[in-house]
Amino acid sequence: MSLLEDAVLVLKAYEGDGEADQRALRDLYLEHLAAHPDGVYKPCTAGHVTGSALVVDPAAERVLLTLHKKLGMWLQMGGHCEPGDATLAAAALREAGEESGIASGLTLLPGGPVRLDRHPIPAPCHWHLDVQYAALAPAGAVAEISEESLDLRWFRYEEVAGVADTSVVRLLEATRARLGA
């Protein structure tokens, strides 16, 4: 199965916890991929699917955010799909490991993506169609700043709204709901 085929299956199964805006976004992603078979990769300038993951500590009390070097914003780990990625989940997990410095032991929460978020990107691309997952860090995980980050820090849930944008806050809320926290 190709990454495109996986993306289509993942998106068709995504219900967005019954939220109408999430289902509409899912449909937009599916329309984009139907029109752009290369829409899972960065060279697709009409926009492309990205994979991200909010890293949660083992006690489910904090999340790890990166101060993105190019954007200057606190964000979850994430980025572009690569030709070696077999699935969207694998792309999100790879990006989480690369950007967090946690080399092994990250595990995605069951149930597929937690949220979708479409955001504009400066030219030559127009849109990132982000498929957002959540990942649990292993006990004793040590995070290390990557070359894509200015900083990397654990934040208690209640601190996130003070440092991150609404997309990250919504991802945290959806992740907490999935965790039952």
C-alpha cells in the first residue's frame, strides 16, 4: 500500500469526535488528495499532508513542545512525509522522534489521528494539511533539542494556552479527552 492509499484510508475512517468542522476538513483533505496524487509530499505546491504528534509524558500531566526555529512558535512535533514513510502514523512518529530527540519508545495513542489542522504556509507551498496524532513518551525519556528547534520544553497542561496557539490547545484538549485526563 502506498502512503497516498494509507492517507486516504486513514482520512476516510476519521470521524473527528463528531465535530462538523473536523469532518468538513477531512472531506477537504480527501478532495485535495483526489486532485493531487502527489499531495502527501512537500513538492506539491498546492498544499500537502503533514504528520504531527503531541508528545505526552508517561504520567499524562505534561506535553513536550518545540519552539520552532522558522516559525518562532511553540508547537507539537511534526513535519513533512518522506518517501520512506509507509503510513501517516509512521511519518508522525518519525517526526516526533526526530524533533524531540527521544530516540525510542514513543508510542502513538490508539484510535488514529486526534485532530486535523489546515494552516497556511508561505510560498512556494500554500497549505499544510496536518494530520495530528498524540504519542506517549516512555518513562525516563530525555528530550534533546534538534536543529529544527530553538528550544524544547515540557509544559503542564494548564500552561499550554499561555504559550501556544489555538491549534495546539485544541490538539491538547482532544488528546486529554482521548486519555480520559
